[in-house]
Amino acid sequence: MVEQRLRYALGLALLVSAAVGAQQPASPEPLHAVPQDTTRAERGQRASPGDTTVIPPLDKGRAVDAEMRSALYELMIGDAVAALSRLRPLDPGTESAERHFLIAECYYRLGMDDSLRTEAATLAAIPEASRFQPLLHEQLLLADYRDGDYARAVEQSRTLGDDPSGVTSLLAGLAAYRLGQEPAAKSAFEAAQASGGPYKTYAQYMLTLMGLKADTAHGVATAMLALDSLVPSAQSPASDQLHLTLAQLAFEGAQYDRAASEAALVPASSGLRAPALLTGAWATYRAGKPQPAGDLFATYAHDYPELPARDEGRLMHAQVALQLHQDDSASHAFRAVADSVSAESQGLGANASGLRGGARLLVNSRVADVLLLGDVAGGKAVTFPDTAAAGIDALRVAVADSPTATPTVPTPTPVSVEALTRRLDAAGIDSAGAAKGGVAAGAPLLRRVVFMPASGASTNGDLAKGVARLRDADVGVALADQSLRSENANISLQVANLKRMREMIQGEQDSLRSGFGPLSIAEDSLARVTANVDSAYYTLHRLIGAQASDLRELANENSTKLDSVQQSLQASATPADLAYLQQEHETSNIYRRIADEVDARLDSAIARNPAFALRDTVRQRGERTRALIVQTRAAGTVAAAAVDSAQARVERGPSETRLTLRAALAAAQGRREAAANALVLTVDRELTARGIALAAAMRRDLEAAEFGSATASFFRAIGSDSTAAPSSGGTP
């Protein structure tokens, strides 16, 4: 019985020992030890990767090249201010001919001719800028001509080479003609004529006028023959100019029918309609056709009320009525002229004082340069567009591998009364603008003064300089404003980026907050699993431990019984019996050692089971996950506070750069205000001089109107007496 129990306990111990031994590793660990993370160990064995972000060093050459290409694009789309604001701040250490050329092109397009000359001088000293010189010399000539510096224009023309288009020769001839240098002008016009370009006709026209001036005896007939050969078949501004000139020449040669017919060939849509209409009216009147002449005079006075010759047309219309014995109509017409002229003269005031405020209105509206246009009413004001030689073809020379291209320069065209009127309308030189500007004389008189001839060459020079200074000041303000707007745009982008960053941080915080719910559920579930595993551990430990104790007790009991048997058989025991008893003793010792081994290794053996080994790992990883989420939320809170602080700092007050830019803008605005005030004084002097001349013309017109009214009344009285005498039965 004892032996059977011993064998049963031995079998159970061997079963448990085998089951545990199959799961235990060679080196046992404590119960709650965390198993080694082999994945992390593998990562640790590899070298941790560094920051792979590559921040290349600034390549100033490429940066400057990119800025210059952007500026070239802005020039091509007509935004010279943006291009100039991009080019000027570039590092002066990266000087290049292309940069100076593009800056010069900006100045030319903006009308900053003094700055253009400075850049051109800089380019002249750069050897690799030779390809820019032909274009720059041509633009400098155009700039000198539009500035009224005819002497410099003539001097500039001597530095030019071949001129296939003929434009530089034409401009040089016009400048020399203005200076009275007729031989030089004739030579230049002949060169433009010989070029065969688009300016050939205009050069021939100027040569014809010069021939007329040189030969007053036979010049009219010769000039008319020459101009007849120049008139193109299609209607154009050039053909209108030729027809008007032919009409004026025919009128001077007493060929009134020819003059009227030539004037009639100028269409109503032409910019030269006003002088053609007045020339045709006078020619028709001199040809002995009072009725159509009166209609033309009336049309002229009605369609062009802002021209100085308006009252001339009204007086001639009344005169025609008087000549046609329409005494009542003539008397009313003369009286209407006298009344309106008298009222306008009073509105003009003494020494044209009623025009005060007009100078400020013209300057603030940026139309003071209309005073430099010359005789617009007579069709003698001829201009080049501001964009002359400034098209995309002119910029091709900036590209080194592009073929050389001659820039297109439009043919000079007359400034029409209609175009100037539209410009004044768009600028607010009307009744509302005059009332707002405090012009007592009113807008009609101010506009008539604008169309009056210039008072003198010296005043024109002062006006040109003042207009140029104000233009430069306007560009300075535009550049300062562009820089400030660019800085504000950068700040707006910074604020937008900060707001976007704040939204991203908030989104991440929200996602972390939503992750706490599943984590808490998982932790609760893990706690229950851990409790169950702990309970199973203690149950299993108790069962196996009890069996090991039973095995040890059986082994001890078996040893005790063997000792008792050996003592009782001591005298009669054979060697075989003693050997058997010794074998049983050894077997009991083996069982005891097995029980001791199970007790010693039971804890580590159970802990090696995956169900028990991963329990602490999962819990610790959950705790680390929670700690990482808490740390991430804390970092997000800190980052959000930093972003909010940065955004508040950016939005709260201006930076040092913005303060500097605002100071530069204020300084530029101060220079513009000073230039505007100086120009107002010059314009006021010119308006006063023209107003005094207009007042003198008004007095003459008033005298003529009063005389005509008296004459009409006299003839009407005579007519009444002559019709009343026969009715009384007397003899006439």
C-alpha cells in the first residue's frame, strides 16, 4: 500500500515536472519580470537614422537670377513698379549689366527720365553692356524729346548709328526744327525719308513745310503739289493731317473752294475735326457761301464749347445771319454772345482770380501735363505715345541669345480735342470737380483756359520740370507702398500659417482626446484579465505545490518505513535484502529531490508561461501609451500656447521692418506733397497768364458782339421805317 502511494505520487510529480520543464527556459526570471522586447532590441542594434532634412546654402547668383527673371516677366506684363521694387533691393555686390538694363527699362516706362540717364551712364561703363547701347540711345532720344530738351535730343542723335526705321532721324529733325536749326533738321528729315520706313511720309511732310517756309512766293503751290502726292488712298491720321494742311495752304493761297473741299475730306470721327471744321467754315465764307458757312460756324461753336475760338464761331454765325438780312436772328445771336461773354468775364474775375483752385485740381488729378501739349485746338500738337520703344520687342535684347530686334515706335499722331476732353472728363475736371476745388470761374472756363496757347517757353520749361518731379515722387510713393504691401502680404501669410498650425495642433489634440476612451476600456479589460491570470496563477501554484508536498511526505514516510524494516531484519537479512532496501532508500531520496526541485522552480516555471509572462508587458505598455498620450497632449498645449503667442505678437504690433517701411512711405508721401505744391504754384502762374489772355479775347468778342447787336438793331430799325413809310401813303 505504501509502495503503491509512493508510485502514484512519483508519477504525478514526474507529469507536473515534465509539463513545467517543457515550458521553462534555461535561465529562469522572477515572476513579474518583463520579457525582453526583441523588436526593440533589433532596432537598438541598428544605427538610429539622423535628420535627413537638407537645407542647401543660399546661392546668391541663382537668387538674383530668379529675381531678375521675375522682374523681366513683370515688365512684359506692364507692371514696371513691381519690377523696379524687385530689382532695386538686390545685393549691390552682384552687379550685372542685365540688372542695370532692366532698371533702366523700368525708369523709361515710368517716365523717370533723369533716373534713366543715370542708369544709362552706369551701363555705358560696363563692357558687357554693349548690346544694350543701341536701344538705350534710342530711348534716351525719345526721353529727351518728350521732356522738351531738344538740344540734348539733337546731341543724342549724333551718337546713333544706322536707323533702318527712320524714327531717330525724324525725332532729331523735329528737335532741330524746334530749335530753329533748319539745315540740321532738313538733313535729318531727308535721312528719315531715305530710310523708307513707316516715318517716310511724315518726314516728307516736314520737308514740304520747310520748303513752304523758305519760298513764300511760290511755296504754296509747290507745297500743295508735293502734299497731293503724299495723300494715301485709305483714311488714316496721316491722311487727315495732310488734308487739313492742304486746306490751310489753299486758304492762304485764296483757293477757298479747294480749301473747303479739302477740309470736308476730314471725317467727323477724326481727331482733327475741330480745326478742319473751322478752316472749312472760313473757306466757305470767303467763297461767298454765307449760309453753309454759318451752319459750319454754328456746328463748331456747338460741338466744341471748350475751345477758345468758340465765340468766334458764334459771332460769325450771327454775322452770317446779319449778312442774310435776318436782322432779328442776328440781333438775338449777338446779344446772346454778349451776355454769355459778359457773364464769363465776370466769372473769370480780375487777373483771372476766378481760376484759383484750378491749379490744385489739375495737379491732384494728375492732368497738369495737358498744359504742355501746345496748340491742340489748331491740330498742331503732335506726340509720341509714352510706350514708344517700350514694347516686348525692346526687352528681347535682355536675353543674351536672342536675335537683335529693333523696337517698334509708333508714328507721331496729333492730339485730338476729343481725346483731351475725354481725359479731362475722366480726371474729374467738370462742374462737380470745380465746385469741390473752389474754382469760382467754373469748369467750362477752366477747360477753355487749358486749351489756350502757352504763355511762354520759360513757363513751359518750369512746367515740364515740375511734372517730371511729381511723376518721380508718385513713383517713389508707389515703390514704398509696394514694399509695405509686400511686407504686409508676408505677415498675412505668417498669420495664415500660424492659424493653420493652430488648427492642426487642435485637431491632433482632439484625436488624442478621443483615443483615451478606447484606451480606458482596454485598460479595464486588461485589469480583469490580469486578475483572472493572477487567480489562475495562485490556483495552479497551490495545486502543484500541494502535490509536491505530498510527494515529499510520501518519500519521507517510505524512508521511515524502510529504516524500520531494515532494523527488524538486521540479524536475518541477507545481502540481497540489504541491497534491495538500499535501492528503495535511493528511490525515496530521488522522490524527495524531485519534490524539492518542483518547489524551487515552480514560480519561475509558471511565470514562463506566455499567459503569465505577457501580463505585465501588456500592462506596462498600456501605462506607457497613456503616459505618452498625456505627454503629447501637454506638448500640444505648450505648442498651441506658443503659436497663439506668436500670432498675437504678429497681429498686435508692427515689426521693426514694417515701422521702417511705413517711415519710408511717409517720407515718400512728404516728397510727393512738396513736389505737388511746387507744381501747383507753376500751374497757377500759367493758368493766370492764360486766363488774362482769355479775358482779353473775351473783351474783344464782347465789343464785337455789342457792335454786331447794335448794327443788327440799326438795320432792323431801318427796315421797320422803310416798311412803315409806304403804309402812311407818303413817297419813299
